[in-house]
Amino acid sequence: MLDRHAALAAEPLEPSQQWLGPVLAGAALASAAVLYFGEGDTGWAAGLFLFGAFLFGAVSLYQSRRPEAGAAALVPVAPTEEFALAGAALRLAADAAAVTDAEGRLLLANPRFDKRFSEHLQPFAAERADTHEALRSLALRDGAARDKLSLGDQKVDVDIVRVGAGTERLLLWRFPSASRPDRLQVSAQRVAGETGDRLAAAGVLAALIDDRGRLVAANRPFVQRALPEKATGTPTLADLLEQRDDGYLHLVEEGEVGTPLRGVHVPIDPSVDGGAGTLLLFEAREDGGIAAASDNVQALIELLPLGLALVDRDGRFLTMNAAFRQAGGVGEARVSYPGDLVVKEDKGIVADTVRRHARGPAMSGDIAVRLSKNPKEPVALTVAGLRGIGDAAVLLLLKDNSEEAKLKRQIAQATKMQAVGQLAGGVAHDFNNILTAIIGHCDLMLMRHTPGDSDYGDIQQIKSNSNRAAGLTRQLLAFSRQQTLRPQVLQLADVVAEVSHLLKRLLGETVELKVKHGRDVGLVRADPGQLEQVIVNLAVNARDAMMEKGGGILTIQTYKVRADQVADLGSEILPIADYSALSISDTGSGIPPAVLGKIFEPFFTTKEVGKGTGLGLSTVYGIVKQSGGYIFADSKVGEGTSFVIYLPVHEVAEDDRPRAGAKPKEENEEELWGQGTILLVEDEPMVRTVAERALTRHGYTVLTANNGEEALEILENEEQDIALLVSDVVMPMMDGPTMGREARKDRPGLPILFMSGYAEEQLRKSIDIDNVDFLPKPFSVQELAEAVREVLAKEQGKQ
């Protein structure tokens, strides 16, 4: 640049130009001061100041080398050094700058000027002098000017400052650079914005990194998959990606099960190798290609409960969601073809179906296959053809039927249990009628025999066996939840204390009994006799389990469970409420997991033939459920078994709380005698006969009827008062409740005592009659007399 303008330095200065240097320097200094104090442009002011200083020094040095006035004219030496100093000063300007004379001829320019303006866009070319003539005139007149200069199709900003004085005035031109946007910032906005979303829709993970490898911006799939949830600071690419032995890139956040990726680096400045740029990541297939399914599609199908998978035209898996992996039993293993999921016999049909749907018209269909993980149960595999979704050609739909199959088995089991329960209840009802007759006749015979008679022992033996049979029917009714309970408000600790003495004799010397009671255990409402049976049954089972190991420890514990603690138990069955819990644990041999789910089934037992009926735990289950409670079993083979019973806390008034040591009043034989007319309705002749004789022996006048219609006729024709109506519930033609409602129409205050082999709780749901009492079968003569006496006494108390 300096060589191009060296001719200017070779021209001698005229006498009138001797003061040019000081004038130019002063003008430059003044202009610098104006720019600094007026506009705050320190860079441009410093450039002008240095330019003026160097220009002053250069001109002064040049004048000092000129000959004295009047001397012979000499051709001066071109002061190249001085112009070099001036050029160096002009280099300090941050923008393109140049010095011209008043006519616009270029005298000096800095390198930025040469770099910005090419030859064909040279602003000071002779043919462009007219374009900036007005601007030059304004600057020469006012000392400065600012405007836009036309260069072909472009317009550039220019600032002009007049320097020098007199006829040798010069112009200093500055061309401010247009502010260029930061490429890294622009790229960050694109990657995190619409451009990044378009890449995500195509299944591409995009991340922008700076020249130090730090993450600047990324699209949403990259953020979701690569960044930890609690990421702090600015991670580098090395923190997020790693290259493994398979040659692919892997996201560190996804661990060992992450999808292999291939990457492409697109630099911001193509002239720079590496550095800042955008990294594009594609999911790599086994054949080296790029996966077709986008990250958004993958994220969508991962949310679906159905097993979905995409297959390409070659029959290879492109992607599959977690539900498909679970249903197909894939786990963490990598599978290539749908046929890898099924048994050997079904591989051919699966491959043919997938190929037909991939290359033929888009259609769908179901095929029954057997998976390798569970070859016994066929499942339905839906195959549908896809078009226009990249490489995906077939959609596979596979539903995990394990839970559904489990529910079906549970429903089938519940249905079976219900059927068995109904059968057990019906059988128990018929047995109760028979046992009522046997026990009643035994009682009547014992009234005529004294302990010294030869037949007394035989009669007692018959009655004893009948009572044992009655206990068996109670177990059947307990299982079917149809037994009659006598609930009372009680403390679990009292029930455990009552049965502890019996347990010590049952358990034997090799089993140690430990009893623990918690504080503030709430009251429960249950039948104490039935709860004792529950404890005894569980204790006997625990004893048998511990005898296999030579003995052990049986622990019975009571404690309270608050409503806020129920959720911590992790049970989906137990409702939120306050409970009183009874735990019975042993250190026996335990129950295998395959057997644990069947222990409450009737007639299921693991004991040897002849050593168990299989009704012990089913009876326990029925009693607990009929009492409104819940029972759970937990066992580990070789360590022991624990049964926990949860009974809801019963809130009662203080006056109704049970008192320690309180016992029911015992009736003697004389107090059971009474008088009055009783109408007895029973369709079973043997039961009717026993009940009639029992009531007659206790002083009552008894009228009998075989069914409900006959009883209504007696009530219509009988003129004397009927003190009590005793009737069976289940009878042919007209049942007891229907007959009782009809009888109450003419005799509103008639007392009614129902007797039945079914449970009172079950029957009361179908008996919509007020003020009725209930007597369960089988009953003895004394129990019948007690029930009749109690009903009549209650009626007399009302009068």
C-alpha cells in the first residue's frame, strides 16, 4: 500500500507548504479530541491522535532536511520513513481508513481498506469522483461529514474529517464495518429452535459445541436423552458421549443399554478444521444404516401400554418399546427378526406374514403364535403394513397377556370357590337338619335315662359324635361365610389370654409359646368363639410345620395399625382405616411359593393322607372375612410362616365397653319352663317332631304346620292368642319370611323366631321383617327352650 502511494513523498514542498505538517498534526489532534469528548469513540480518537503525531514528526523531519532559503534548488529525498510512520499510525484504526486530497485522490490507506474494497469497488477510482464530490465539499466546508457512499449495488457508511489548512487541505475517510452477527449465537438459536425441531422429527439428535468442546445448545431429543436430570454447569461433549469397542458413539446417560449412534460434525467456519460446530447424531442399525424411527415417535410408543415394534422391508426390527420387550420376553437381549421371539414351529409363519405385509398392499391381520418365553399359552400377534414412514414397513402389535391370564385364573378360582362354597352351604344346611333331629332325640332320651342306666353311655356317645359332625358343618359354613356368628365388642388380648392355656397343651413341650401385646389396641366386634377357633387352627398348623424341624417358637402378637400406616404396608386390598392386628408367626419349615397361593382353598392340604381335612385354613379365611377383616400370609422356606389378621377398630360408647371377667348368665332348667301357645312351622318331619316334643315338655301348647300355607290357615282359624311363631326359613312353596309378613298383617305384634341351617347374616339380607329373632341349626332341646323363653320374656317386657 505504501509503495503504491510513494510518489506523493517524492514531490518537494513549496514554501507555502512548510507549515503543512504542524497544521495537519494540529487538525488531527483537534479531531481526535472532538471524537473522544463528543462521541466517546476512543479507538478512532487514538488512531487520529497517533496519525497526527506521526504526520507531524514526518513533516518536521522532512523540512529539517530541506536546503535553506535562497540556496540552490535541490531535489529532496523522499521521506519513506516518515510515510511509514504515518501508515503505521493509520493501522491503529479499527475500520477501513484512507487519506485523500481535496479532489478525492487517494494518498494513503490502511490494510483494512485494501481488504474491504476490491479493485472494481474502489471508492476513489477516477470514474467515481463525481459520486462523492458533494460529500467532499461538505467535509471541506464544515470540517466533517457523514453519509452513505454508493459503490455499484452497495451502499457503505463513511465518516469524513478535514485535516490540514489553507490550500493543502486533506480528507481523512473512515468506513465503519457493519456489525456482523455472532455465528455461534445464531447457530445456537437455530439448533434450539425450529431447525432443531425439524431434525428431531427426522430422528436426528443435534448439539452445538464451541471451539473448546463445550455444549452451547441442543434440540429436545438430545437434552432428554443425553443430559442428566440434575446436570450442573456446562458439560463438554466428552462428558456426554463415549466411543466404545463397537465403533459407535453411545450416550453416557443411557448406560450399557443405550442405542449405538453415528455422528456427523458440521463446523460453523468451513475453513477451520474442527472447532465450533453442530454435531448430528443418528441411531445406527446393525447393517450400518441410520434408524428410520424418529426420537419423537420412539418417545410416543414408549408411553403406550401395548407392545409396539417397527420392522423394515427386510424383516429386521427398527425399534420396539418397553411393553413389546416385556410381552415378547426380550429383556435386554438384542433381537434382529420377529421370528426370534417365537418357538421353532412358528418361525416360518411369522416370517412369511411379515414379508407379505411389507411388500404387498397395506393391510393388517392377527396370527396366533407361541412365544419362546411361554410356549404353553398362544398369544395374538397383530401384523399391519405401513407406508410412508421411512424404512418402517410393518407394525407389530403384541400384548402382554400374563396379567390378564393371571386375572382369568383368579376369576376362575374365585368362581370355583364360590361354587364350592354354595355346595358346602347347601350340604351343611341339610346336615344341620339331620343333626338337629339326632341331637334333639338324644336330649329327649337323656331326660328319661340317668347316668346309671346301661343306655346312658351309648346315648351320650351318639350325641358327642353328632356334635363333632355339627362342628364339621360349621367349618363348611365358615368357609362359605354362611355360619351364624355371635359378634361381641372385645379386646384381642382377652381372646388370646382365654385360648393361651389350651394352646400350651396343644403345642407340646418342643414348641415355645410367646405372647406379646401392643399398646392402645382398639376394640373389635367379632365372635370370640370363632376367633378362638382361628387362633387354634393357625397354631396347630404352625406346630405341625415346626415339628418337621424338631420344634420352634410360636409368637402371637397384637398391635394397632393406624390409617396413615396402611399405605406403608403395600397392600392394594386393605382399605384405609384403623385396624387391630393379630399376628401368628412360627419358625417352621415354611410354605413354598407355589403352594402359598392355594392354602386358603377348601380341602387343599400338604399333609399326609388321613392327617388333615384341608378345611383348617379355609375355615380361618371364612371367619375372618365374615367378621369384616383381612388375612395375609407371608412365608420363607426354611425360615417360617407368618399370618396377620387385620380387624377394623370398632368405636363404642364408654358404657358399652366389655368388662373384664364378665360372663353371660346361666339358665337353670326350672327357669326354662313357660306357658302359652306356640305355632311351629317346619317342613322336615324329624325336626318338627323333636321341636314339638321339646317345647311341650317345657310347658307350652304347640300347634304344628308342614308349610307356610298351612300355618296361615291355622292363624286364620285359631281363635286363641298365638304367643310365638317358630318357623323354618327355607321351605317349599312359601318360605318363612313370606309367611311371616302375611301373618303380621292380621297380627301386627306377633313375635317370630326363625330357625335355619343357613347363616343369620346371610338370611337377614332377604328378611325384611322387623323384630324377629334367629336360632341356628343344629340346636339342642335346651337351646331351643332358652331361645323361646328369651323371646317371650322380651315381649313381656314391652307390655
